[in-house]
Amino acid sequence: MPSKVYKSKLLWIGVNIFMLAMMVVIGGITRITNSGLSMTEWNLISGIIPPLNLNDWVVLFEKYKQTPEFNFKNSDMTLNEFKFIFFWEYFHRIWGRLIGLTFFLPLIFFWFTKRLASNEKRLFIILTILGIFQAFMGWFMVESGLADKPDVSHFRLSAHLTTAFLIYILLVYSFWNYLNRESSFERTVTNKKIEKHSKRITLSITLLIITISSGAFVSGTNAGWAYNNFPLMGESFFPPILLEEDNKLSLINLFHDIGFIQFFHRIIATLTLFTILFTVYKAINDYNFRKLKKYYYFLGTFIICQYILGVIILKLLVPTALGLFHQMGSLIVLTNLMILFVETQNRGARIRPSVQ
């Protein structure tokens, strides 16, 4: 029978997965509503206190009026409109602090009561480093939109989002291993088919993360509005920057061009789609994965829907609600892939956290 410590760890990690998933949604709303630059300062403690009266709101609004975003985009904004965007950025930051508390307080308890195995300690040290880096990237990203340009750096936005998904990957990996705690630490003899399939899933996850990162580039530059036909971009398959003669191309130039950014997202998303579908096809025809067929059928169906949704969003010039659903969809695909990754490992090289 599972011990109380085991159940506590499972609950702890599960709560953090839920809170991080919600953070991705809240962050998506913050981005889509252009709320991210409404708070011009970052104070770890005093920043928890919201505006309590009209004077507080006026002070904050006056600070926002000094930003490039207000001067170039929102010069006619009213105080009530400011309150709306302020709410989402404030909620985003408060939720981040809550995640910090729900992660670090139990971690400190488990660590100092010696209820973590050495492999668990390594995992949570990595998660701690990523969490601190994520918090830093959040402010570093916002800071980029407070100086000269009315937008945050899409490079920093992508790093911020990608780090969140990397943390999510590690949490889901840890959680699903806890659920499969009957496995052992020792490496067992592996089926070559299982090893190959594990590599296919790893490739699928890698491509999905790159797709998500490139999606942040699209969002950060509003590249989704550049072309709204598919599969062509205007009258060509390629963006103009790749067709210009005597054009000195560099990665920096390419990833500052909204046409190329949208093109790259299209290409990597298509590659991800076919890689995942191939992985699904190989799995449902393999006896080793007969008990996981429902996961693979769901994955195959959902990734097709996710791809079609992306095309619809493009055609409709990026509706806010659909853009948010698209981001949530990527989280669902990633969760499914991580579950299948752990299940595949548990049919070959089995690793699990200690059970106490």
C-alpha cells in the first residue's frame, strides 16, 4: 500500500502541474490582450499588494503613460481600459508567486526531513534553477518593451515560454514515473523496437518544443497577420526575404522578418505533424504498445485537429479566443507525448523515484 509520503509527493507534483498549465493559459491571455507591459516595475514583496484606491490607480496609470506602448499604441486609453490590462498582468505575476510557494515550501520540507532520494534531489535542483531562470526571463522580457520599442523582444518571449514548457515536461515526467513506481532503478534488457520507438517520441517532443518556441516568435511579432492564405504565402510558397536576389541572409535577419517567422512556424509545425503521425502509425501496429492504443489514437486525432486549428486561425487573422485554444492544444499534445515517453521507457529502461 502506498505510504503517506509517496501520496504527498504525488499530490505535490500534481498540483504544480495543474498550476503551471494554468499559468500557460493565463500567460496566453496576458499576451493576447496586450497586458504584459501594464506593470512597469517588478517588486517581489510590495508587488503583491494591488491598487487599493483611485489614487493608487492614477499613480500606476501615470507610470504606464511613460512607456513606448502607451505613446505609440494606446495614447487614447482610459483609466478603466488600463485597469483591464493591469488585472491580467497582475494576475499573471501573482499566480507565478503562488507556483513558487507551492513548489518550494514542500520541497524544503521533503529535503530537510530526508525524504528525497539522490535522483529526486537532482531533478528538483534542475527544476529550481529553471524556475528561477523563468522568473528572471519574465521581467527581462517585460523590460525589453519599456525602453524604446512598444513591444517585448520576441526572442525573450520565446525563451520565457519555452522555459515554462521545459519545466512542465520535467514535472509530467516525474509525476508519471511516480504512478509507475513498481518499476526498478536498474536498466533492463530492452527490445530494439522499443528503443527505436522511444527515439521517435523524443524526436516528436523536440520538434513540438521548437514549434511552440516558433509560435512565440509569431505571437511576439504579430507575424500571424502577415499572410492569411495557406499553403501559399501571398502568391508564393516562400516569403519574399528568401526570394530576393543579392540578399545577405543571416539568422538574425531572418528571425526579424515576419514573413520568414510565419514560414518557419508553418514548416516546423508540418514536420511535427507528420513525425507524430508516423510515430502513432508505428505504435498502433506494434504488439508492444497494444495497451497504449487509446493514447496513440487520441494523439493522432488531436494533432490533426491542432494543425487544422492553426490554419483556421491564420485564415481568420488570429482571433483572440482561437489563438488561446491553439496554445492550450500544444500543452495537451505535449502532455500526451510525455505520458507515452514514460510508458515506453517503462517497457525498456525503467527509472522511477524512490517510494517511501
